[in-house]
Amino acid sequence: MSDGAAHFERHFTSSALITDVVIGMSDGLTVPFALAAGLSGAVDNNHIVIIAGLAEVAAGSIAMGLGGYLAGKTELDHYYAEQKREEWEVDNIPDKEKEEVRQIFADMGMSEETQKQVVAEITKDKKNWVDFMMRNELGLEKPDPKRARNSAMNIGLSYIVGGMVPLSPYFFTDTPVVGLKLSCCITVICLFIFGFFKAKATGQNPWGGAIRVMLIGSVAAAAAFFIARLFNH
């Protein structure tokens, strides 16, 4: 291959959507699965498992979605608070702020003459100056204003989708034990697939990630089932 050949770098950039789906699906697959398994060890009526499972999925999706909303809102509020502080400093202590800009470029190894030129160029415009300080001094990028709302919706819907996987067999079987057997088969496969793609997307070993997620969900469900059986007897 010649020196001039195109070079492609493969790096993973986690999008907000992928992050939200991972959060929602992780709990959506695991928590209702454990609940259904626990109820299957304590009751002999699919109707009870279904009602309790749907109630949990509804409550869980709302709670998880609200958590995502608050996290996104907090991130946005924090950014704007820091932005106001930087604007005040630019207006009231500009010399100190210019020195901070110069120091950033000094740390990059630029000459003193170049530092002065770059500082003068950046500090000509207040907005660009503040944006520069937000990114390079504080390491903050402006969040999407719709992030909180989108996060709540993405996480909540992902939780519902994940939660319906372990519950679905109980709609088509006669007893909780039979429903649990089918639920285990379907959910374990889904946990394995989800863990595989989650690990692959985040640059980890996909097979190790698949086994890890599958084992966590399976252990949680088994513990819930046997504890319910124990107290039921």
C-alpha cells in the first residue's frame, strides 16, 4: 500500500441514543425477568404474574425515564451556570481570563509571539472567547437543549421493550412454571445478544460482554425464584 493511501481510524463515539437504549434495555430485561421468576415460584396463576409484571414495567419505565430527564436537565443547568460565570469573568476580570487563554497555548508549546497573536484573535469576540474557555478550560461542550426530553423517552421506551421480553411467554402459557421455562429461554438469548452488541459498541470483548450480561440476568432471576419458593413453603 502506498504512503498516500487513505487511512481510516476506527474509534467508537457513544451517541446519546445508544447510551439511553443501553440503560433502558439493561434494566428492562433484568428487573421484570427477576420479578416474573420470583412470582412464578410463589403463585400458580399466570394472571398474577402478568398484572404484577405490567405494573412493574410501567413503574420502572416512568422511574427510569424520569431519572434520564433529571440527568439531562442537570447537565444543561450546569453548563449554563458555568457559562454565566465565564461571561462575568470575561466582563469583569478580562486580563486574568486572557492570561488563562495564553497559558493554554503555552502548555501546547507555542512560542510567546504566537501566544500573543492567538490570544488577541480569540479575545476579539466575547462569544467565541467564552466558548473557548468553556471547552478548553472547563472541558464542557454545550448539551442538546432537547437532551433531557429525548433521554426520558428513549430510556422509558427501551425499558418497556426490554421488560416485555420476559413477560410475553406468560400470555400464551397455562401455568407460571411453564411460562417461566419459556421466559428463561427467550430472555437468556436476548440477554446474550444484547450483551454482545453492547460490548461491541463500547469497544469491549463482545463474547465476554455477552456472557457477563447473560449471567447477571440469570443469577438475578434464579435468586428471585428460589427465595420466593423458600418463603412460600
